[in-house]
Amino acid sequence: MHRAKKKVLSLLVAILVVSCAVQAEVTGRITGVIADQSGSVVMGATVVVTNEATGIKQTIKTDQNGVFTFPVLPVGQYRIDVTLDGFKDYTRSGLVIDIDSALVVDVTLQVKE
């Protein structure tokens, strides 16, 4: 009887460990601030992050503080594109997200001539 209880307990522990592993997400995040050449933050810029392997894109706009955040990005290599009328487009590629990584990508936009 005692041996059977140990087996059941071991089985339950194994199920719990596997369940937790399945639920754990392998992600990281990218955040940053968009500013102009004078250092003033830029509200409403469009920021697109693209997984370079899959082509999957996520798009957001910067908030009133010029901040953008992509809080849940699967592990991989990414490109960021920033656009806003009156400014030159900005692109940066080769951003690597590892498990639980938190990249900070601050951008200074250049005025279009």
C-alpha cells in the first residue's frame, strides 16, 4: 500500500512538472522611447516589430511619453520599423530575443528635408 502511494505521488509530481513546462512561455520583450532630434518625445509614431524568420508583425503607436512596448515576443530575431509623417523612416534589424530577455531600443527620428 505504501509503495502504491509513492507511485501515485510520483506520477502526480511528474504531471505537475510537465504541465508547468507546457504552460511556460519562451518569450522576451522590446520597449523603447521615440524622440526627435531635439530630444523631445514623439507621440503617435507607428512602431512595427517583425519576426525576421516568420514574417509575423505586431504594430503599436507610441504613447504620450513616446514609449512603445511589445511585452510578449517569442524567441527569435526581429526588425523594428518606426514611421511618422514629417520624419524619415527608421529601421533596425538583427534584434535578438532570448528567453526572458528585455531589450531597450530608443530611437531618434530625423526630420525629412
